[in-house]
Amino acid sequence: MTTELEAVDLGKRYRRGWALRECTFDLPEGRIAALVGPNGAGKSTLMRLAVGLIEPTTGHVRTRDTVAFLSQDKPLYTGFTVAEMLRAGASMNAKWDNEYATRLVREADVPLEAKIRTLSGGQRTRVALAIALGRRPSLILLDEPLADLDPLARTEVMQALLGEVVDTGMTVLLSSHVLADLEGVCDHLILLAGGRVRLDGDVDDLLAEHRVLIGARELATPNVSIVDSRTTERQATLLARTRTADAGWEPHQPTLEELTLAYLRSAKEAA
Ligand SMILES: Nc1ncnc2c1ncn2[C@@H]1O[C@H](COP(=O)(O)OP(=O)(O)OP(=O)(O)O)[C@@H](O)[C@H]1O
């Protein structure tokens, strides 16, 4: 299995403190990975370190090949036309596939002569994506690219992205606060909280290793690793790192949303 992105003891300290600490993980080639974490968890810092925009304080991060990065504030000149923007992309990148970038723009139904400022949020994202992909990256880092889009535009951008992933086999690291955007799309998870990696790995493996356990409130807590527990007057709901359930507990495999929410809650309570 080839590693596309590797972080070893990666840390970044700003004057106010650590933004990222002791991060060690591998992202295998060809994965669509979700980078999940609350505000200030260190997601943007991790991506900026990975593309070399900032230097680590500790450890290192390595990428295998060409990396593209799309930040939430899409790097587009609003006074340019789409065609001018593509030319700018070509002039800034030694490795540039103009035919491919232009095709992606056409597939988005964006006129080449339109000024960037006249485009909708969804169209701007598609143009920014075309310019990022025009470099033919083996890895693309997307920092909340869907944040300002309506649900229809989110779906369209995601489908366009996934189509390209299938065609090219590239690896994706995608951060989003909207867990529903990631369910059914991502096959790998990196969960950050408080600047640390709390959970990472193959999504199917992680889901198989956990159970949601529902039982009467007075039942004895099972002797397994409990990530999160919530109780109502009668019932307890646990998320545990286990494949089995004690008598009395009704188990089910969590969804990706249940799993991530439980880890985010537990990190918040521990903070
Ligand atoms: N340039 C900087 N100078 C000082 N502190 C910074 C800088 N960039 C980020 N930080 C701090 O580092 C921490 C992590 O920030 P980061 O932007 O990486 O988090 P995030 O997970 O991307 O958050 P969000 O979901 O809100 O975008 C925060 O406490 C933030 O205030």
C-alpha cells in the first residue's frame, strides 16, 4: 500500500500555543479521506503544513507527488474572466493540463468569457477546482470547499469531484463541518480535536470496531472502552470500542456521523 501523505510527530506552535501536536498518521493512495474536527481543531493548519505554506515546529509531513490545495477563500481574481483565470493557472504551474482544466470548466456550464465576480458560489468553486486539478495532482487537499454553497450546489460540486477521483485515482483529503457531506463519500477518516489526532483509519474498519449500545439506564456499564455515553431518564446510549455487547445491551454498528459525533463530544468533555 503506497502512502500518499505521511505525518510523523507533526506539530505547529503559534505564539498563543499549539495549533497541532504530535500528529502521526498515514493516508494511503487513492483514498477519499474526511478531515473532521471542531473550529480551531487544527484542520487548516494541517493542510497548510502539508502543502508547505507554513513550516512545522516539530516532526514532518511528506507527500508523494504533486499536491493541490483549495482553501475555503477560493484563490480567484474577481476581475478576471474564467479564461484569464485559466491562463493565470497555466502561467503559475509548470505542470499544467490546459485541455483538462478547460473541459472541467465547460462541464460545469461556466462560460469562459464570464467575469469571476458574476459567477455563483457553486460556479466559482467549480472554476477553483478546475484550476486546482489542472495541475494533475496525485493528492488534493480541500479545506471546507463546500462551506458557502447551497445543498444543490454542494451535491453538484461533490459529484464533479468524485467523478474526477474515479477517473484519475487521485487521493483526496476533504475537511467539512457537515458530516452528511462525508457519509457515503469518504472511505478514510482523520478526526482532530484540540490539535491532536483522536481517531484515524479506514472508515469500514473503524465502524466495524465500534458499537452503539442501547440499554436500560440501571444496567451495569459494560467492561469495554467507552468513548461516549448519554443517558435519558430511562435509557443509556453508549458508543464503545468493541465488537460485542453484554447481555441486556442492544448493539448496532454506528454510522460515520454517530462515530464522529461521539469522538468529538468526548474530546470536548475532556478539554
Ligand atoms: N496564523 C496563525 N497565527 C496564530 N494562531 C493561529 C494561526 N492560524 C491558526 N491559528 C490557531 O491555531 C488553532 C488551529 O486553527 P486552524 O485554523 O488550523 O483550525 P481549523 O480546525 O481549521 O478551524 P476551523 O474549523 O474554524 O476552520 C486555532 O486556535 C487558531 O486560532
